[in-house]
Amino acid sequence: MPEFSYKARRRSGELVEGVLEVADRPAALAQIQRLGLFPVAVDAAKSGAAAGTKRAGQKADWLSFLPTDMRLQLQQKRKPKLQELATFTTQLSNLLNSGMPLTVALNSMTHLESKGIPSQVGRDLKQEVSEGRSLSDAMSKQPRVFSDLYINMVRAGEQSGSLVEVLRRMANHFQQFAEVQAKFTSALIYPALVICMGIFLIGFFMFVMMPQFTKIFMGFNIELPLPTRMLIAFSQMLLNYWWLIGLVIIVAVILFIRFKTSEAGGRKLDEWKMKAPVIGKVINLNLFGQFARTLGTLLENGVPVLTALKITEQVLPNRLIKEAISKTREAVTDGKTLAQPLAQSKLFPQLMVDLVRIGEETGDVPGALNNLADTYEGELSISLRLMTQLIEPVLIVVMGGIVAFLLLSIFLPLFKLISSIH
């Protein structure tokens, strides 16, 4: 079948390039539009161009300079990001919604390789489906790419005959979680940069500048002020025992990792996180929003409640929440309502318990959970913004205090020397 290379733009304006195997140029234009892209140029691919042309959505990254085999191995080991899963799911739902048979849509997905989901994934799925397996069963053979949540939602969509709608909801689900992650990242970028820069400057001062000042101060025939003596002692300790300090840091990191990975230690750490001032509220809002969004999305798409609870338990990172969900699943198995064990856990907010109870009475638990998720995600955005606004002045005060102490330690001996001359 002829190949056509094309350039097109996403709705965001991003330019993408790719190669399509279609009968003619009008068919290529139609397929590009079905993918939600706006065609810029479509031409018959030249011999050998397919190998050198980037697939749609494939972006150059830091792996591009590696040999092909090594690059593919690294890509296959890396789990896709939420945004990459959202893009993959959206593209597949668009193709199926256009009326394409599943095998044809999966074949088209092989030309839409993304940085996190290699085109081999589409080829493997197509092969499995062509042999008579369901899409969910085919995806279950690739746990690196498709989680239990993804597979069970696809299976529910297949059983209910609403696979396209389920894929769209799932793409929206991943997109919302990706946006929450982006908010966390953006909120931490500034504090992280300030802390790293402060550590670098202090280290430079202590290891490079302070030894020079120490030589000058030792030439003064005066008693050095206490701040200066403290700074000199600290600088000498860093210079003479840096290897011991480094060893202590390494041992401390190893002990912390062991504590964190142990069941009791990890549980205690999760408890501290939830009770921590300022950051604790942000963590709790994220956990409750993630719980409500995941469980609500699963139930909305027809996944049985016990299966949905089990998947939600696997998704959430907090051990206390995991234990509470596990007990909730046991209680629901015994015939209790969902709201009762949530209330007994003493972990979930009263608002969540009340809305879940109302949802059970009205027969719309997924709607109640999705409304809760919207509420918590909105509060999370506000809390992240407040946290950032609080961290910035605290960092300024701390860094200002350190700089003031360094300057005071340097200038006090000079002032004392000048006064002694007069």
C-alpha cells in the first residue's frame, strides 16, 4: 500500500510529522483529520523516507543519540507517563469513533509512536486481537504500559459495548491526574531551585572563600568574635572531615530508605505526611481526590465495586489509605454499604462519607465520587498556591539569615581591628 508522509498540527499548535499507509492522498487527509490533527502538507513518501521520518507524536529526546537497539530497550523499560497514556487513549478512541475496525485502528496506532509508548505496543496489540483475543486480554500481556485500572475499564467497555466512550473517559481521567502532577511539580520548582542554589553558594563560600579569610583573620592580633570563630571552626571541619560527613550522609540515606521500605516504617512515614503542618493538607487533598476520581471513574464505567476497590487500593501510595480501602472491601463483601466502613476508618473526611452515603441512597455513587474529586482538586490547587506563597517568604528569611550570619562573621573582625587602631 502506498505511503504518504505528512506534517500536521495539534489543536495546541504543536507540529507533528508522520507516515501513513493508505490507498491515496484523500484517504491520508481523512485519516489525519480523524486523528484530531490539522494537515499542513501531505506528500507521497519517497523511497526510504519512512525509516527516516518521525512518527506522529514522536519527539526527539535525550535517547536519540544512542544506538537503535539500546534506545528501544530503554524505552521499553520505562513506564509511560500519564500524559502519554492520555494521548495514546485519545488517539485510539478517535480512530474507533471514526468507524474503523479495531484491528485497523491498532494498525494505525503503530504510526503514532510516542516517547513513552513505542509503536511495537500497537503491533503487539493488533497481533493479539487478530488472533481472536479481546483488547483487554491483549493489554493484560503488557503490564508495563497498561495498569489494572486501564485493563479493567477496557474490559468493562467491551462488555457494555461502549468501548469508545470508556476510552474517552479514561483519557480524561489520565489528563486530570497529569494536570494535578504538573501543579505539584510547578509548585516545587521555585523552592527546589532556591535551595539548590543556596547549598551551592554556601558550599563555595565555605570551601573556597572561607580558607582565604581564615588566613587573613589569623594575622590579626585581636581576639576574633564568636560568630567568626564558629564559622572558621565549621569551615575547618568541612575541609578536614568532608569524607566523614559524606559517609554519615550516605549511612543516613541508607537507613532512611530501609525505614521507608519497611512495612512499619513506611506506615509511620505515611502517617507523619498526613499530619504534617501545611504540606499535610496538600497531601491529604491529593490522596482523597485521587481515591474519589479513581473509584468514581471505575464504577462509572461498569467495573464491579469489589474490583474497583481493589484497583483503587493498588493505585494509591499511602499505606494507611490502602489499609482502610482493604477493610472497606471486606465490609462490602459482608454486605455493608460503602459509606459505613469509610466512616469507621476515621481517615476519610466527613464530607466524603456523607456524599457517598447520599450517592448510595440515590443510586449514583460514581456521580458523588466524581463531584468529590472535582471539589478536592479545586481545593488542592488553592492549597498548592498558598503553600508556594508561604514557602517563598520562609526561604527568603532563612537564606537571608544565613547570608547575614556569613557577612557578620566576616565584617565583625574588620570592625574590631579598625576600632583597635583608633
